[in-house]
Amino acid sequence: MDYQITLEPSGQSLRVRSNQSIVEAALEQGIAIHHGCGNGSCGDCKGTVLAGDFEQLPFMPLLLTPDERSAGKVILCKLQPRSDMQIRAQIDTPELWEGQIHALTQLAPSVMEIRLQMDRDYPYRSGQYARIVVPEHADTWRSYSMARPPQHDHSVIFHVRAVPGGSFSDWLFHRAKIGDKLQLSAAQGDFRLRQDNERPILCVAAGTGLAPIEAIVQESLDLGWQRPITIFFGARKRQDFYHLELLQEWGQRYPHFRVIPTLSDVEDHEWDGARRLLPTVAQMGNWQGHEAYLCGSPGMIEAAIDLLLSHGLPSSQIHFDSFTPNG
């Protein structure tokens, strides 16, 4: 069954099937509804139900506060209609930036760093991500976090993991070359360094979830903060680690900074460091009173949130960005 959905304040309307999300239908019908991941992990597609019945499918915990839920806030990429509806939702005026590949650096067998020289200033905050048009697939986008704070030279850096069947990573690892051009959307996301407190910082990163964590930590170091910073960096296999030398260099330069790499490969008997990301986080401290920044897969993020809540850390001090590889 189809339902009539009216989007306010734009007044645009669309037809949505009962087994279809609002975001999915809007994009299918050429309406530039504001969204990010499309899988209930980022919260960029928050909207407000003004009238009508619906089913809210599961999404990442903490995306909506109790007050937001009471006010009718919903996650539109996980919202299916059960009647005609009226919804307040942000409609974007598409603006694209163009970046030219300035450098490609393989950081690990499965991780490529791509440095873009943008055609003009690209405004973003440390921790945010950009949606990138996949070359050769003009209607396909992929989202990647910026891996360092904003620079004055109009350059942007991303860390991209090779994903089997991934349309963007396959192009990047096998066909991309210096000088190729990419189109980027405006920066998105609310994952960013909070500067309104002086709490010590806890960071938990898995794989290329290190990218926005690096940007956030680098910003705090650039600000000259002396509050303790702890990064737990998890990888499946030792070859998946990257930028460990950079993180260890920070540990030598800044007494308040430490990094704990963790490995989940139980067959690597030569590894003498910490094993398994979240059990190590649980064992190495009581994190009450910290400001926590998490980035990795949805499963890791959910487990980390549960862990930190059990340590007495309030949800308002837990910030995260989760990602699901597109294969």
C-alpha cells in the first residue's frame, strides 16, 4: 500500500510504500532529503512527525534523546508509514565541491590514504564526513570521514579501506590516479570535538574508524589542551594497523597522550600487546568522568556504548560515528 507523505516546510509530497523508508522513497523520487548513512547509524536524517501513523524500525542507540522522542523526533531512514503523514524534514539545496587527487598513499594492505586538492575552501569540523560520488557511477555515493582538522591549503584527506565488491574502494585501489577528480557533498555529521568542558578524553577506534578520531585528537593537540587522552585502536590482524608510528610519536611528544593498540587475531602468537578491543577498554580503567569518542562498525559502537554506560558514563558524554561497509 502507498501513502501520501507531505514534507514541511518545503511542502513537497511523495508516495511511500509501506515497506519503504521515507529517505529511500525521497531519493527514489528525486527529492534531496537530508541524510547520511541511510542505515540508522548516523542520525543525520532526523525529522519530526507532525501527523500520521508509522513504524520506527531499530536504529543505533543514543541517536535520539528521551526529550527528542517525546517531541516526535524520528530517524527517517528507518521510518515506514502506516498512514498518510506530515513530516518536518530538511531538504538540501545540493552543492558540490570538486577535488583533484593530489596523492595516493597505501597505509596498509587494505587501507589507502587519498589526498584531495579542493577547488575552493571546503568547510568542515574535525570528525565530520563527506559523501563522495563514485566515479563511473554518477548516482552512487559513499561516505568517508576527514582524517585531519581543516587546513588552510584547501586539501582534504580520507582513509579508505578496501571492501570486496566495494564500488568506490575497487576504483580507488585499482584505477585511480593522480589528477583524477572527485565530487563531494557538503560535510555532514555531528561527530566532533566538544570544547565546552575540560574532561579527559577517551577514544575507541576500529579499523579506519581511526580517521575521524585522528582529526579530533589532532585538533585537541593543536589547541594546546593538557587533559589526558587515551586512544584504544583495534585491528583484526597486525597488517591492518596503520599510523601506529604517528600515534606513538604523539605519545612521546605529549605526556598526556597514550595509545593502546589491540589485536583480535587469536592465531597471532607473536603479538605481545593487548588483545580484543572492548575487553581491553573495560579492563584498563573506570571511564566515569571522561568524554568518549567512538568510531567503528555498528556492532562495536553498540557494545562500546553499553560498556561505557555500565561504567557510569552518561549518554550525553558519549559521541560516536558508526559505519557499514558497502560491498
